[in-house]
Amino acid sequence: MMPDDRMSRAGGSPLPAHDCGKDAMFFNTALYLVFFFGVFTLYWLLPWARARVYLLVGASFYFYYSWSAQLAFLVTATTVMDYLLARAMDSTHKQRLRKLLLLASIFVNVGILCYFKYMNFFLDSLNEAFGGVKTMMQETGPDGKVHIVGQVLNGLNGFFGSMGMEPSFVLREIIVPFGISFYTFEAISYTVDVYSRKIKAERNLPNFMLFILFFPHLVSGPIVRGSDFLPQTHRKKRWDWLRMQLGVQIFLIGFFKKVIADRMGLFQTPVFDNPESYGTGATWLAVFAFAMRIYCDFSGYTDMAIGSAHMLGYKLKQNFFMPYLSKNVGEFWRRWHISLSTWIRDYLFIPLGGSRGGKWFVARNLMITMTIGGLWHGASWNFIIWGVLHGAMLVTHRFFRDFVVVRPRLDGALQTWLGTAFRMSLTFFCVMMCWTFFHKGTLSDTMTMFEHMFTATISTRPMDLPNRSLWYLFAVIVVAHWVGSSPAAKRLYWRTPAPVLGMANAALLTIGLVLMPETDNAFIYFDF
Amino acid sequence: MSKPSSLRRRQRRARQSFISLAVSLIVLHLGLLIACEYVPRLRDPLFGDKQHLFAMRCENVSNPTVVLMIGSSRTGMGFHGLHIEKVLQPELQRPLIAFNFGVPAAGPMTHLIYLRRLLKEGQRPDLLFVEVLPSMFVEQKEGPLERNWFAADRFRGYEFAMVSRYGLDAAKYAPDWWRTFWNPWFGLRFQLLARIAPGWVPWKVRYDWGRGADAAGWSTAMTPTVTRESYLRGLTQATAEYQPILQDLHIGGHAVQALHDIIAIARDEGIPIRLVLMPEGTDFRRMYLPHVQARIDVFLKDLGVEVIDARRWLNDDQFTDGHHMLRSGAERFSEQLGREVILPFFKKSR
């Protein structure tokens, strides 16, 4: 198989935007706007509700197809399979058969996820455990050029060879379908809900396909539930100016967040790519910039997805609620990537026993849940450690909470504004430190960064930009959080004359366009 | 069932704000496009900043004699107009303006466009110097070497169409240019942002080089002095950039045509023109092998214009990297150019 530069590769290594397809439609590109405008116009011109659903299914398929034709068919095929399995599950009362169908659905979905996302990671880790080295395999293609087609795991070969076996383990350049983690979770939640009779199986195939393939949420969520989305596919959509305005507003906010994220990347990327070249100050700054970037990037994407969906008459659930204002890690996970945290709560943590048990039992469940949550983000040790650290922080918080409950004076002190500020700062600091693991680099890069953060090191390479712009943008984030949480700001919004509001939106868009940096950055969460 | 009045009011408000957004965007878009036509600094600050300075100088001096030098960053850091004016003014006994129009990475195509723009604005010099950077005239099938630094967004539509005739792959650069038309706030964002907040723009996409120039367009080197180490570092970088081209330089192609056209325009306009080979350090000059040097000599001779070969005018310690001058180098080069070329020219023409 030829390495396809359109997609992110197995091993969870996110690729920059230019490695994606030429026609890749990131929400912050002109190509997406053209695509969306076309779909939007046609959608609202069509007088038939069914035709609108067909249009959205077709557009969503094209959206994915523009990245990879083969994988668009794969996603479609698994969607049809889930539809049929759920229908079969719904039509029978035989519990064993229902269970079998559920397991088949989970097996295929998780199997595909594991194959594409985790197989190379698993083989690579196994090989490293046996001390092997990778050797590139090359072959001459029809174009006469030499291509790398895979990597032989000499370590495993040597290990098995010593036992008289001659295996041929090869790491292939597997292409990870964009958003596979998202739509796999959506499909699993749907079949589980049908199995547990929380919802009825969708009878209409296009509606079901729209639920999984709907382009605003297809590649990076929010992870939608059948119970939320499927009823919307049956409702007749009417043009609504209020909804359009809301959609545009949310989309613009998301776009501006993405711009901030990309600008934060100017401070973060050089350091994360070459940690050995940067000293203590630059590394701290980069880690801080990354915390800002990942929030603005992912919540920006989500806002653009929610805005796009609104303009087409669909409502997606809120995925972020000012997570950096959380006062503890538990609260952070109720505010950060809400659709994922509720998913793993409902389909992993609770089935494991949840909080119904002793504190060590709950701690075990939290650790398992968060470790799998970490692995969900990417196939690398960095993400696993990130998940383990969050699990450990959640456990610590639970223990500390139990400790504080019986100490009213300490509890009272923590509830004061100073105590609250301390808790917020500590939570942010812990989350920020964990983000250091949350990147495509190696574990040794992360360790180098920690070493540089906690020992006085001098940079051997200057930063491209002075720090000032980072702090200005941070101030913008702080003000936006204040505005977002202030009832007075909401009142002001509703009192602002419509023309002024329109002009403010135009100004926001224009400022965002001017501030966009040179690099064409993909959304970070496209890789998960 | 009719909608409640508050809902109707909200719907109306939403529609109005939507219309206002669309109208505002159109106004902003058209406003910038129109402004770009009248304020060159918006689209091409590298040109616009210098043109503004040039116009200011010409306005403040009555009936001046104008010497203009067009070139690359070598010219930008080397042609010290104010120093030339100080040295020559007493002897010329009439107002003199010596202006530096050196712009980083500019080659014959850019020189040609800049000359056309200046003439269109009525900014006509009495003596024109044009830098000849031999590597820019390398014949390559991909097009003129200048393509490597060519930024389509800096040029107007007809200018872009014009440079396309000089071997530039127009299809490659056209999307960049059209972006400045369909989405000018995005397409021209580095130009705009570098003007408002230069610290927000990485060096490689800064277009505000001309802002640091003195009143005569001269820009000093980043460092006032260089150590042996930093000189060698700069020289190593320069060698890496130039040697692959200079080791077997074949002169030809569209860049040569552009230079011919510059000469033709100057002749048509009656502007005396001189070509200048800018000073280079000993180590830099070693990159010109004898057979390459012979080709350059033939090329320059065939142009039929007086060429000032200033390559050996300075010592090595007057460069930052073997070809960009320090202040001391710029002063010496400019003084020698003034005394040996400019002064005799004007004395003769008087």
C-alpha cells in the first residue's frame, strides 16, 4: 500500500494541514465556506423535507470523500451495517440474539478502530519491548520511484527467529480515517441504546446515515447521541432568522477562537517540535500557549460545527463550558469535551460499577475510564500517560473531598473567593501540565520539556515573535470568559441595535482574517 | 397561528443584523480594495514606504537633481543617499536628492515594475542606477530565479499579468493574487498587520522593511558591527544560498529580458542609466569561477550600458556576511560612487 499523504497515519501522529488532501475542507477555509454556502442555499431552496435529508447525506458523503474516497465508502459501509444490526435487534425479542447482534456491532466498530488506530502502536510497542529496530521496506513503484511500503520489526523477527519461527511482522503505513474515534463512539452508543431499549431503532436509512455522517460533527464531534439527533431528522425544518443569526454568531466565535489557537501555535509549535533548543522561559510559555491553543482549537471547531448545524436547522449539544474556570478536575471534565466525558461516563464508567462501591473500587473505575479516554485520543504512550494522570487527579480530588468534608474550617476557607481563586489556579495548572503529554512528539521530547521547565536552561534558538501578542490574546480570552459568564453582557447583547450587532460581527470576522497566521493549521482534534 | 409580537421583534432584529453583517462585509471588502489602489503601502509596503519617503523628499526640496538607485537588499543597505548628498552638495552647488530604492529579494522583474510605478507617479530621476545581481540572471527552465521570493499579493492585477510574461508560472501564483481580490483582508493580512502591530508578524512575512529606512531610503544593517564569528556565520549562509547557482552560472532567460526592458524604458524616457555590480567581500568573490566571470563580462558588455563594477571597492570587515554592507561600508561605497560616477556625470552634463 502506498503511503497516502491525505490522512493522518497510524500511531496517532497528527499531521499538519498540508499533509491532508488538497481538497480537505477545514471549517476555517474558503473551500468549506463555498461548500457550505452551496449546501445551505440548495437546502433551503428545496421544498421537500425528504429531499433535504438526502441532500445533507450526499453533502456529508462528499465532505468526507474530499479527504479520501476509499475511507468515505468504509464509513458509509459501517454505518449501513450498524443500521441493519440495530433494526434486527429491534425486531426480535430473543435476548440472546439481541446480545449477539450488539456484540457483532461493537466488535466490528471497535475492531475497525483498533485496526486503523492502534494496530501499529501495539506492534511497535511489542517490538520495542523486545528491543527491536525498524527497517524500512522499499519497493519500486510503477512510476519508477522507490517507495517506503512498510517497516520490518527486526526485534520481533529476531525474537521469534530465536525460537525457530520465521514470522514476517510488518508495520504498514495505515491511514487513519479522520474522526474514526468520534463516529465509532456514536455508532456504539446508538446500538447500545437500542439494545437497552432506551431508543427505538431508526427505520429510515437516510435519517440514520445523516445521524452518523452529518458533516458538521463527522470528523471532530461533538459526539451526538441517537436520542438527541434522530428525532431532529424527522422534524420539518422551517427558515428561521433567529436561528440563522444564532448559527452565524456561534460560527464566527468559533472561527475567532481558531484564529487565537493558530496564533498560540506560533509560540507552542517551535518549542514542542524542538524542545532541546529552548530554555526554561520559552518552554513554560509554550506549555501555557498549548493549553490556550488546545482549548481555542477544539472549542472553536465545536462552535463552528454547532453554528453550521444551526444554520441547517439542527441542534448539536454544547461541548465546552469555560473549562479553565473549573475549581477542580471533576468539574473540569464536566465542562471540557462534554460529549466525550458523558459518553465514557454512560458507556464505560457506569457499566464498570461507577460510584456504587467503596472508594478504592471507584478509584479503580476512574483510572480505567480515564486511561481508556487517554487511549481514545491517540495511539501513543503520551496519550496513555495523559489519561492516567487525569485519572489520578480525579481520584486524588475524590479523596481530598472526603478529607475536607469533615473539616468545616478548611472547607470554609476553600469556599472564600481567595480559596476559589486558588482552586481554579491549581486546577488550571494541573491540567496545563498534563497537556504537555498531549502532543504528537515522543515521550522523550516531553521529558526534555519537563527537564527544561524545572531546571534553569538557556535557549539556543530565539522565538520568532515577541511574547506581547500572546498576552494580548490571553487577555481577549479572559475578557471573553467574563462576557460569556456575565448576565450584564447578555442583557447588553439583546439591547444592542441590530445594525450595530451586524457590524460588530463583520468586524470580528475581519479582525480574525487579519490575525490569521501564515501556517494553515488543521484542527488538532481532527487526528482523534 | 400568528407569532407573538416579541418573537416577531426578535426575528426582525435577527434579519436586520444579518443584513447589516452582509452590508458591512461588502463595504469593508470594497473599501480595502479601493484603498489599495490609492495607497500603495497597503498592498506593497516594501514599495509604498519608500515611495512615500521619496515623494516627501522631493516635495521638501525645490527643483532638485534626483539620483535614484533600484536594487535588492544589497542596495538597501549600501546606497547611503544622505551621505552622498552631504559629500556632493558643496561641489554640485545645487539641491541633490540621492534616494535608495533597494528592496530585499528584488530582481529585474520587481525593478521593472517599480520603475514603471515611479514613472507613472511622475517621480522621474535625473540619473538612474540599477543593481545587477549576477545570480538573478541564471537561466532556469522553471523561470527567473526571482520566482523564489515572488509574492503575487504585492502587485496589482495588470502588474501580475505583466510579470507573468517574464517566465513566471502564472498559474502557480494566481490563487495568491486572486485571494487579495476576493478576500483582501485575508490576502493582505501580513501587509496590514505588520503596519499596525509589527511584533505580531513573523520576520519571514514582514513587509515593513522600508519603515526602518532613513529619509533617503537607506536601511542600516541589523548590527552596527560584526565579530569574526558572526561574519563567518553570515558568509556560510550566503555561500549556501549563492554557490549552487554561481558555480556554473549560465545567463539568459526572462530576467535578462526584464533588464533589457528597464534599459529601454530609461532610454525612451531620456533617463541616463548606469548598472552597478555591488561590492562583495573576498570570500564571496571566490564563488565566481573564471569561466563564470567570463560569461558575466560578456553579458554586461552586450547590454550596451555603462557598468560600474564596485565589487572590489570595500574591505571584508565592511560587510556583515560578505555582501551586505555595514554602515562604514555603505558610507565608503556611496562616497566613492558619488565622487567617481555621480559628480563627474552632473559636471559633464552641466
